[in-house]
Amino acid sequence: MEAEPHYGVSVTEPLMHGESKRPEAKDVEADNGDRNTVSAASFFMTSFHGLNALSGVGILSVPYALASGGWLSLILIFVIAIAAFYSGLLIQRCMDMDPDIRSYPDIGNRAFGNKGRLLVSVVMYIELYLVATGFLILEGDNLYNLFPNSGFEMAGITIGGKQMFVIIVAVVILPSVWLDNLSLLSYISASGVLASVIILCSIWWTGVFDGIGFHEKGTPLNWNGIPTAVSLYAFCYCAHPVFPTLYTSMRNKRQFTNVLFLCFTLCTVSYASMAVLGYSMFGSNVQSQITLSLPTDKLSSRVAIYTTLVNPVAKYALMVTPIVNATKSWFPCQYNKRMYGLLISTSLVISTVIVALVVPFFANLMSLVGAFLSVMGSIILPCLCYLKISGTYHRLGLEMVVLWGMILMGVAVGIVGTYSSLVEIIGHLRADGLSSLMVSRAWSPY
């Protein structure tokens, strides 16, 4: 049971992440169980794959995160980035201690046995599922922003524009989920870096040349919005499950620390720049996705929106395939796994559509993923596994203090962020239910 958030079909067989984006199989040494075999990936190629793993849809929500917490909350993105970078180094150290470790679940297994492997796998699969659901919400929101007068009525049931686009996108995506060979989609999903650059440049162009400007002053600090801000920041750094594969793929593994430093530095600069640009342009009125705040009549805005729309269509299949494969493995060998695979993948798509229609709140859902799953997978689990594998928990020293400090920080962010996200989601659901009730009463002849 092995998969990685945003990344591809398997953490042991990466594709060209993201939440993605994955290393190509041709750049990885043959998986013969010996990590000492000759690896193919250069420093440049591994860095490219690492950047793809860290470059995801989180870039769309960092302006909203900054608007939620205020200017000073920008410090938190650097705190999260440093913690995530250090935990990435811990993954490398765990792998150096045991040459049999080839994937993230292997680290969990080495530290805590089958329970550890199960915990790591469950965290990754749930994150994959929720991010795939978030992709449908993102597509529906942005398409409705482009075509706001859409919608139809069928059998007395009114289908709004956002709901209609979520269903249409799911129908378009469904055949890709049926594919056995996802190599073509893996190339498309590897454009995470390029997509982030295009979106960032398009939004900068909109602010400088299309009359928006950077006139919003914002607020220094908003304590009530800090949980949302830190949760969305954490969502941007959930690429850790792919790090073991990147490490085993490297020709010169001693350069892996430099790879991580380069990837985290460039992505953090990109995220922080987008946050500052978006907040300076729209202030507290910035939407949960920066593209929803852009004027749709401008070419630069449409470039940003269309770029946002392309990648999730390819990445959706790459993210749900690990779940499908794990589910198929539950069935005995004599069953027709191809038929069951089609049934499982179709059911999975339908279930994500239902969740996207019931909980159509992109920022709140990604905040929940960031607070509960990303913090767990990117900070807490690497620290706990390293403590156990290295035996550091036996020795009182600076390293153990730092590790337990990171764990406590992760637990605090997880508890507060998860609670805040759930409260906001429940509040939105109640508000939508009340609005629907008022509309139905307004139209009732009685």
C-alpha cells in the first residue's frame, strides 16, 4: 500500500506530485531491492522533480491565507518551510540507516512495524482523496467564474453553474482514470513548475499593466485567521512521501541535501511572492483562489485561469490510481482485477463528485488537508520515525529538543487548524442549508 500525495502512481515508481510532478521511471534505477545499484537521476533532474513535487495548487490559496492572518502571518510560511525542510533531511537520514527502505511507508514500517506502515499509508491515501476532490471544486469554481450564467433545470431540479461544471469535469476526467498506462498524463502533470511560473507572471502582469495595482494596505495581524493561514501554508509543503523515491533515484546521493535546499528555497520564494502580490492587489477581498479575484475580461487573467484549469485534469487520475490499486489488491488473484479496477475507479470518481458537491469550499477543504494530513505527513511522522529508528529518544540533547519542539508545533497546528477548518465548513453548510430553505419558502404557494 504505497502512494504519495499529489505525486503519481507509486512512491516506488515515480512518474513525471501535486498536490505534482513526478520523476520519470526512466530516471530511476531498476527496482531490484538494492538501493546501491546505479541510479540515473542527475542533480538537475532530481531538483526538477522535487520542484514539481512542491509546486501545486497551494499557490492559488496563499494570498487568501495571508489575508486571513495578516502581514505578520507571512512569517509562518517560512517557519513551516524550515520545519518541512528539516523533516525532509530526517527522511534521508532514516534511509541511510537502513538500505532496505525505499518508500515512505517503508520508513513507517521500519520505525513502528505494520502499524507504522498502515498509518503512513492511510494518511497518504486520505490526502490523495481529498486533494483530488479539491481539484473538482477548483475546476467548478474557475469555470463558473468564466461562465457565470451557466446552469440548467432537469426534472424539476435546478443544477447551478458550479455544480454543473463539477459534474462535467468529472465526466471528462473519468476515461483517464480507467487507463492502465498513465505515462502520458505524468508528462502533463510534470508541468507544475511551469504552471506556477505562468500563473505568478500573469497575476503580476494583471496588477502592473491591467489597472489593478498594488494599493491594498491590509492588516498587520488577525489572530482569528492564523489557524486558516498556517493550515494553508502547511498544505504547500506536503511532498515528503516522494522524497524517498527522489533519493533512491539520484546518481550522487550526497547532493540530496542541496536538492532539498534548492527546491524549498525556490518554492518558498514563489509562494511568498504570490501571497504578497495577491494580498497587495485585492486585500481582504481576495478569494479562496486568487484566480477567482481576477478580471476575466483581461488576457493575462485568462492565461492564469486556463493554466489553473489544465493541470488538475491530468493530476486527478495520477492521484486516485494509488487508491484504486490498493483497493484491487484486497481481492483474490482469481478475480478479474481489470473489471474490478473499472468499477472501483468509477465509484471513486463518483464519490469525490458527491463530496465536492456537498462541501464545495476549496479553501476550507485544503485548510483541513493542510492542518490534519499535511502536518502529520510532513512534520510529525518524519520526526517520530527518526526518533524511533535512530534511537535519539534515548538521549537527551539539542536534537531531541528540536524534534519534540517540531512535533509539539505540528500537534498544535493540527488540532487548532483542524478544529477551525471543520467549524468553518460546518458553518458554510448550515448557511447554505438556511439559504436553500429560505428560497424554497419564498417560492412556496403556501
